[in-house]
Amino acid sequence: MNRKFRNPNFKQTLETLRAHSFELALSAAAPGAVLVSKYGAGAVLVAAQVKEQPAAFAVRPGAMAGGEVGRLLDRGYQKFIQTSQFEIPAKASQLHAIHLFTEELKRLTGSIDLYNEALGTTSDLYRYDRLKAREAARPEGRCPWGPAGGE
């Protein structure tokens, strides 16, 4: 028996998401962008340029905060939700909601699911305070892997 695979377009993908209880709203992030949200998490989707995938992320999945999608910021000791207005510590329930939302969204849109992302929630930004201004403190002209004493 021959199996027919259908490649849904962007509009059909949005209808599939709506049928699975995702909330859809227009977004100003990009032309033709749609804000998709569920479980207190959201992402902004646009029509993909690749034929095999109907949708691409204009804004990666994150927690909804103040009507916008917050980026997940990792400071080494804790994760934070960062928006254009504020930055708040992320709760375990928010991280779980982002992970659940991302898994379901990728499954329904046919996006690629990477192994490290399937293990848990990954951050958008990594800013460790121990590494702040670390490069400026290194003396110029000497490489740690080079010969000692100017040989």
C-alpha cells in the first residue's frame, strides 16, 4: 500500500495548532508572524522558507510574561525570565511549562527535535558572572600555551 505524505502549509499548521487548544494571535515581531501560546508559555512562528517545514521560530519558546514571550537567561546559579521590561527568577513550574509547550509545538509543526533539547529546557542566553570581564584581566602578549620566559 502506498502511503501519501502531505506537507501542510503554514495556514494548515496554524489550524492544527488551534485544534490542539493552542491560542493564536497576530504578532508584531515579524511580518506575518503569529504568537502561539499554551500552558503559560509561548513562541512566535512565521512561515518557513524551507519546503519540508511549514513553520519557523521568529521568537523561540519561552514563558509568557507581560503579554510577550520572555527569553530564558541562565546566570549559572539560576535561570531567569527576561523581557523588554523586566527580569524575574524562573520557577520550576515555568521551566516545566516551557519544556512541555516546546515538545508539543515541535511535534505538531514537524520541527526537528534535538537530543539535548529533549532532555530538558535549554536557555536562550548564558551570562555567568564569574566570566564577566575575564578577557580584559589577561595580560597582553603572553599565551598560556606558548613557551615560558619568552623562548
